[in-house]
Amino acid sequence: MTGRNSRLRSVWLLALALVGAGVALPVPAQAQFWGFGYEPPARRGPPSHGFFSFPFFERGYRSPYGAPAPADSSRAPAPHKQEAQPTRTVLVIGDSMADWLAYGLEEVYADQPDIGVVRKVRAYSGLIHYEPRNETLEWSQAVKEILAAEKPSAIVVMLGLNDRMSLRNPAPPREPAPHKGEPPAQAGNQAGNQAGNAREAQPQKQEPQQQAAAPGAAAAKNGEAPEPAAEALRPGMYEFRSDQWAQLYRKRIDDMIAALKAKGVPVLWVGLPAVRGPRSTADMGYLDDLYHAAADKAGIRYVNIWDGFVDENGRYSVQGPDFEGQTRRLRTGDGVHFTKFGALKLAHLVDQELSRVLTNPAVAAPAPEPGPEAAAPAKPGAAKSAIGPVLPLAATGSGQAGDLLGARGPAPAAENSLAASALVRGDALPAPPGRADDFSWPPRGAAANPAPPAPAPAANAR
């Protein structure tokens, strides 16, 4: 028993020694000692950021517990630097949609160094708010300063994405009250002087035939119904898509177009595309109708891009044919903005009108509105001018820019009914006559080659 106990004691001592040696050695040495080939993974602590060491304070940090933050699709890639000075410039104005449009135009005109694209965009602006925290500044005011520093050959506008909000009608400014320390007599004298100055500023009474008729009276004289005057709205907040909201928003569109036309160059207003969601798509269509009506009224060009970014049912589509006909992803993950292929398609749709403007700006420029001198009737006995109004020889509605008035455009290509039925509608091609799958009756081969008539019976021979 004594020998057996001594052997057990020695085994326990050896085991304790081995365990103690393993605990004392570091992890790599343990792996080498035990022969397991253990290699611990390299762990990197969170990036340091000054006094604090929080990973979410570091820009570009990718958390190991989740996917990285989505990219900001509201900003298009930066513009390319042009080596040569362009002779013609396209000024693109608007929000984040206009930023992608300008990027696409830069790619389209990359092989034309004589055409430059200038971006004047604010990603989160609109006709309601030029700046999110500034309710006094508007695009119609800011664009005047932009046009004063630029000399564009054409102006392209794309706005309205951020205008789906309530619109406030501000209260009219109050008249200043008289000073408290002013004597009543002196205040009365000043009021009388102001009234006298107002009477002196009024024009002298003219003859009835020289007085300008009011718009309603002139329309009634010509047998036309006078246009109803716009109803004065009370100060307050009006909801999006209400009648009062539309009236206030039309005023902002008209002010914007008037500021753009003051530069004297052609103006193109690009409509909004469909965005993800039935309600959002309906809002875009509602705004497009307002822009289209205002552009037609002001005599500027409206570019409709709606059909280029919807499916066959008129709904928002992420993918679709690009400008070369290949099926591509046109919209980004936010359901609003464009990918590179979508921006190129958008730019090509706008370039169809913009190329005409840059080629012949005189054709694309709107005709000047007749002034009061043209509307006033000629005085009796006045000598007539021997020179009539100057009319352009190019037609704006012709097929090509610079076509003369009265010239016939190219004849439209005849539609191949067989190709249309097979490639568009998917109809089966008709079988050739005489083939096994030709089930027409009577057989078309027999109808095409009728049997020769039987010879007439000969007369009775004698």
C-alpha cells in the first residue's frame, strides 16, 4: 500500500506541474507547448477619436454588427474639369434632381468641348423654401443674382421635389403709425401734403378715345367673357394640393419663370419623374401639370420625361431601357434619384430639345409679348409704316431646327405591320402557303393557282 500510494502521489504531482506550466505560459506559447497549432485572431479596437473612443464618431467606420450606412443619392458625382473654355454654356438650376440632370448632360457633352455645363443647384431647396431655415428668401430672388454673374446660352430648370408641404400666405405689411411726440396739427399738415402730392402725381384727364380700356371691358367689347380675377386669400397656412395652395404656388412658378426670361436666353423647364409609392407618384404628376400649364402660358419649353421612367402600366419602375435600349437599373435605392444610367437617359431626353436651342436659339426663344403700344388702336389720319413686323423664316414646329416656313418635313416611315404584330404584340407569323401548318381554307395555293378552264365542246362534225 505504501508503494502504491507513493506512485499515485507522484502522478498527481506530475499533473499539477504540467498544469502549472500551461497557466504560466502565454497563449501562443501554450499552443506551441501543447502542439495544437492555435493562432488567435487579430482583433482591432475601435478607432480613437480624441478624448472619447466611440466607433460611431468616426466617419467611414463600418460596424461589425451591421451593414454600412447607405450612400447619399441626393448628390451626383462632382463635375469634370474642362481644359478648354467652352463657347456655349448650359446653366442648370434646381434641386437634387437637377444635380443628376447636370451630371448626365456633362457625360453627354463630354465629346463636345465647346459646350459647358454649369451647376447652380441646392439639393434640398424648392419654390417654397430656398433654404430650409429661411422663409423669406425664394428661388425667384436668388436666381437674379445667379444670372447677373453668368452668361448662359440656355437655362434648364428642374425643381419641385421638396415642395410637397404646406404653404403659408403671409400677412400684408402694416402701415407705420405716427410718432407719439408729434403734434396733431403737424400730423394733419403732413397728411394734407401727402394727399396733395398724390393728386399732382395722377395723370391729367385724357380724351375717351385715348384712355386705355380695362381688361374686362376690352374682353366684353370683343364679345369674349372676361377672365375671373384671382380670389384674394387670407393670411394663413394652406395644405398641399388644396385650391388655395395651388393658387399661391402658381404665383411662385410665374415669378420664377419671369426672373429666368429676363436674361433673354431660351429657358427649358424639365418635369419631374415618377417616384416610389403610388401617393408620391400622384404628387409628382400633380406638380407636373402645374409646371406644364405655367410653361405654356409663359411661352417657354416644357420637357416631359414621365414616360421614360415608368413601366407599361404607368407605374414607377426601378429598371427600364436606357438610351441605347438595354435594360438597366435607372433609379437608386431611395426610390427617388437616378443611377448613372438613369442620369444619362434623363440627359438624352432633355438634349432632344436642348440641341435645337443651342443650334438655333432664335427659333427657341419665345416671342415677345405685345406691349400697350401694339394693343392701342392707330390714330385716325396717322401715316402707316412701310415696314411691317419682322417674322422669322424658321418654323418652331418643324422637324429640324432651321426649317423654313412652308417646307415639308421628311415623310414618316411606313410602319411594318408584320414586325409590329410579331415584335410588339407577340402574334405568330403566318405560315407560307402550302406548308403543313397552313390551315387556311380554301388553300391559298389553290386560290393563287386556279385550274385552267375546261375547253369548250367542239361543234358536231358533219
